[in-house]
Amino acid sequence: MFRFELKAVCSETGARAGMLHTAHGDVETPVFMPVGTQAAIKGVLARDLIQDLDAKIILSNTYHLFLRPGHEGIRKLGGLQKFMAWPRAILTDSGGFQVFSLDSLRKVTDHGVLFRSHLNGDSHMFTPESTLDVQMALGSDIMMVLDECLAYPASHEAARVSTERTVRWAREAYQYYRERHSDGLRACFPIVQGSMFASLRRHCAEELVSLDADGYAIGGLSVGEPRALSLEMTEATAPLLPPDRPRYVMGVGMPDEIPEYVARGIDMMDCVLPSRNARNGYFFTSAGRVIIKQTQFKDDPRPVEEKCECYCCRNFSRAYLRHLFLAGEMTFSTLATLHNLKHYLDLMRRMREAILEGRFPEYLRARRASAADDHSA
């Protein structure tokens, strides 16, 4: 049965440590979820995610899997877990962000979103009900409700209309979920929207709380706005959500930003940055970034990070990794992604330990000081 268990709360900041109990294993929170848009983490095998990284949950994308290979085909093959040989938990987003980013290829109505496939131009309709049907076919442990995600900036009136539509869709979806799909084995999260207007965020959160949902997400915070504004909207929203339910901020962020979200009471996060930056030669380390193409690493025998226990750092030098990157070898992307994901997952584990041990404020101050030094370098 899906259940969230709160283990500890930092009295000074509100940071939380908990446990998500899912049909495919327990997930310690705060948690970062690697993004596997097309039912795969780019460049990394499920074996490595389990054995080397011990990732407990990943994210896949409803929109992309709906278009290719199709959710019914995945259902017939046993769901996403069997399809991609991933025995652990999976969260799927509703596809709303991808649909709304299509811009000229979609039309929003009160019933849902009519859109054309970016692959072949075929027309499709996403409704609050149909996106849940797709995610049920995929076998998701956590499903997201269809929402409307506005680009930044947006006018207050556009944001108001969009927020009301998101609330209406959430009500329709949750009624359908309870009638058709609420089996206790999986969860369904509505998404708080409201653009960058705190009053709309509060209104949306208050309306969605009345659904008594399994958990709540905060969306629309990775759409081009300044990071400080993202944190401000999170700070305005998170305290309004039920304390006994998981809180998920979608699409964030850089390593120095993630502790700030945790400090605002967030339990779950995802972002493409670890894998995308890895493919572009950008390593995250505790001492700051390493841009591997730089000449200074040409003869450097050291690993990317001395104390890192990932397969990349245990076995390969910066000089070798620079060679792979400049030669365009596919192996580079795999090694770099393993390191960056390890960096993110270790970051979450250290934060969780600090919360459980009652020293998160000290941890946060040290992280802020380190981030300031990195930005000034």
C-alpha cells in the first residue's frame, strides 16, 4: 500500500525526513528522482542505477511514452517496471508540461488539451481522465494529475484563468481516480499552479487540499523565472499543504538550490541537469564544477572527485575522461552521468542524515557558504 511516513522535522527550517512506502519498495526522503523520459536514464543501465547508485525511484514521461511506443503496448508487456527492467518505484508526470511547451501544436479547452504529435503531426487529446488511464497502463507508482503550466512571465489574469482550470481538472481527475483507479497500491498527486503570484498559489493550494490527495506537487517553477522567485513561491505554498503528505517540487534544480527547497519543507525533486550536463562535459563535485574539456585536465591523473565512490571516480582519471569527451566517445556520457547522479543522490542522503540527527541548520549554513565560494570563483 502507498503510504508516507514522516520521521523527523527540523524545528528551525521545516526540513523533513520521511519514508515513501510503495508497491515497489521504500523510498527515503528527501529524494532526488533521476529522469528517464523515454523509459531510460540516458546512457545508464538499470543495473548501474541499482548496484552502483542505489536509486530507489525514477521519473518517466507520460507524453513521450504515450506517443512512442504507446501505453497499451507497455501494459501488455507488464508495465514500465518489466518493460525497462526496473524493479523499483516509478513516478510519471501527466505530460502537461510537454504538451504546453508545444505552443503552436496545441489548443487548450475546458475539457483538456488537443495537441499534435511532434513526431508525425497526428492529433491527440489529453483530458484529466485520459492521462490517468495512460499512467495506469504504464503501471506508475505515483501518477500526476493533468495541469496547465504557463510560461514565464504571465499576466495575473492569464494566471488566474489557468489556475482555475488546473483546479477544475484536478477535481475531475480525482473523482475519476477514486472511482476507477484508487486501489491503494499507487498514489495520485494534484499540482499546485499559480505562476509567480503568491495569492494564486495560495488559492490553488487551498482548493487542492480539499481533495485529501495522496500527496501534492508544486509545478510551474522551471519555466524561465529567476531562482529566487521559485524559492519564494515554494515558501508561500509548502506550509499550506498537509504535513502528513509528501510534497514534490517539479523540475529543480542545481545542487546548491536543492538544500534550499528541502529547507522549505520539500520531500521530492527531479531534474534533467545531472544527465544533461554530464553529456556536455560538466561534472558536479563538492568543490564546485569541473568542465572536463579545459586544457588544465589534459594530464591530470586525479579522479573527478577524490572521495567519490562512483564507478567513474573509482576507475578513471580526469585526463582519460577529457580524452573521451573530446573524442566524442559514448562511454563518456555514461561515466559522467553515473558521477553526477551519484553526486545528487549522495547530497540527498547527507541532508536526510542531518535532519534525522538534528543538525540540518548547521549543514545548510555550510552549504550556503560553499555555494557562495563557488559562485565567486
